[in-house]
Amino acid sequence: MKVGVVTFPGSLDDRDAARAVRAAGAEAVALWHADRTLRDVDAVILPGGFSYGDYLRCGAIARFAPVMEELVPAARGGLPVLGICNGFQILCESHLLPGALIRNDHRKFICTEQVLRVENASTAWTSDLQVGSHITIPLKNGEGGYVADEATLRRLEGDGQIVFRYVGRNPNGSYRDIAGITNERGNVVGLMPHPEHAVEDGFGPSTDGLAFFTSVLNRVAA
């Protein structure tokens, strides 16, 4: 099974995402922002970092990268896609997920071990988790505040599209403590915290992040 990891100019966590894919038992396939093919992968990860230097807005330029011309229709067709941190921002800018990510309400970059509550365990990336359980994975961002209009927030709540919420103090001012969401189909997931940094014993606060990557492999295999 092959999982593509896209590298944009300014990506920082592409190698970590690839390592997480290998830890789950799949082949990590490197995709470049200028690629015009997804190389027949079974899923795609948009990693964290500062694509194109975060000019204009975080993810605003990456949305127009050639690889996104292939990824957007594939995602709408059911391809599993995970956006982590900057990847989440890119998914919102590409309108694959609703809402937007803005500067943290305290105006500071944050780097911490973050507890999340699992709200939806039926997506392609969370099926190995349990609703109501808590996981601990790293969080590091300066523009991680999730915002959306009230109608969108009500729809996300009503349709079960909120995948994770922050537990304890809201670290960035996200509306309704939202840490991650999914599209209606459940194949596209975006979150600000970093599961790829919590997949191996002795590296990171836990191995809770590994379930993201085993989930998608099991979903694709099924």
C-alpha cells in the first residue's frame, strides 16, 4: 500500500510523515509540489511547515500548486487525504474543508504536548481510535485558530464533522475548541496537532499518533 507525502517549498514535517507511514507498514511515496501526477498512491498526506513561506495567508499559495490540481478532484472522488497543521490550512484554502485557520488569539507561537478528545472515529484516518477517548500528540503553530461562521459551525456539529477537540485550555482560540474536522464523506481530515510526531516509543509524548496511519491502511485494505 502506498501513501503519498507532498513536499512544498517550506515543508518541515514531510520526512516525519513519511516515517510514520513506514511505521504503520506502508510505503511512503514522495510527491513534489510541481508534480502533475499522484503516482497511483492509495492516500495522501499534506504535512506541516510553512509552504511558500506562508506568504499572503498560510496555505494560500500552496492551493495553486500543480500537485493540487490532481489532488483536489481525487479527494472529492474519495481518495483519503490528511492535512496536518499547514496541511490543514491548505485543505481549507482549497475548499476541501470549510472554515479557516487564523493567528493564535494570544499572538504567540505555541509548542506543547496537547491532549485531544476523539469526537469522530468513523473517518478514514480515525477508525482505529475510539470516540470519547483522549490522545496526546504534539502541537506547534502560530496560526492555529480554527474559525468559521455560525452556520458552518452548526453544520459541523450536527453532521458529526468535528473529529477532535482540545482538552483543557484552548491553546489557540479555536472556535468550539475544534482541533480537527472532516468533510462529509469522511475521507478528508485536517487537524492542527501533529500525529506524525507520536508514533514511536521514546520519541514524542506517546504513540497515539500511529493510529492515524494504521486507520487509513485498514480503510483502504477494506
